[in-house]
Amino acid sequence: MDSNRLSATLAKALNEQMTGEAHNAQIYLAYAAWASEKGYDGIANFLFRHENEERNHMMKFLEYILKRGAKVVVSAIPDPGPNPTSINNCFEKVFQSEVENTERIYRIVEMSMAEKDWATWNFMQWFVKEQTEEETLAIELLDKIKVAGGEAANDSALYALDRDLQATPDDAILAQDVTVEKP
């Protein structure tokens, strides 16, 4: 008996997204190692935590595909690309990677709507919210780096940023969660 409840197109897209999440994990891993080599242990710690989060996202896709009865296809993970050239460049690249990931998530949401696969649509809503958090966090970090001087940030500003990121929460406060009492 065939227990697959995913269309071929959605199964393919979900498998590709699983690989995309693994790729994002590799990007965070590479950037964390780069930051650590440069002596930015707080930034490295932040990036290592996000690498682990991306691997968890990969596993969510893998489990969902299996639970829907489709075949999981484990593919090669693309190279993370060149290391950042600066802390500013690092977080610009992180932001760009998150925006690209959001676009892929939205395509799967659109596909699930078009196919009226409401289980997949519902599953993807967690990732829609997660990507909102990821982009918000990346923008907030870029704003901090900009205040510190952006590309021209001096060592003491980068040191302070490094210390801040050691303790920065992994989640951002989203606009929909803000109230008058909790701005």
C-alpha cells in the first residue's frame, strides 16, 4: 500500500528545502569558525547556536517528509562559499542567506496552497514565523554593526559587539508580539 500523501512536486520541494536548511547550517558553521579564528568568540558562539538551529530545521523537514509517507532524498550540501571579509560583511551575508531562505519557504507555501495540501501549508506556517524572526534578528544585528561603524567599526566597538552577542537571545521580538505594555 502506498502511504505517500505528498505530490511529487511538493515532495521534491520539501527535500530541496531540507538540503537548503543543511546548506544554511554549513554557512553558519563556516562563519562561526571564521569568527572564532579571528578571536570573536561571542560572535562565533552566536553563529554556532544558529548552525544548530538550522540543522534542527533540516530535521523537521526530514521528519515531515517521512511522516507524510514520501521518500527522503539526501543530497550533497553545496559549499558555503567564501568566508566573510569583515564582521559587517559576515552579517550582511547572514541576512542575505536568510532572505533567500524565506523566498524558498514562501514558494513551498504557495505550492501547498495551489495544491490544497493543507497539512503542508500548516506545517510551513512554523517556518514562515521562524523566517520572520531570523530576518528581524539579522536586521537588528546589522543595525548594531552600523551604529558601531559598519565596515569602519573600530576594535573596541567590535569587542563590545562580540560581548553582546555572547548573551544575545536566539529569538527576536516580532512586531505581532508587541503591545503597548511590552513595546
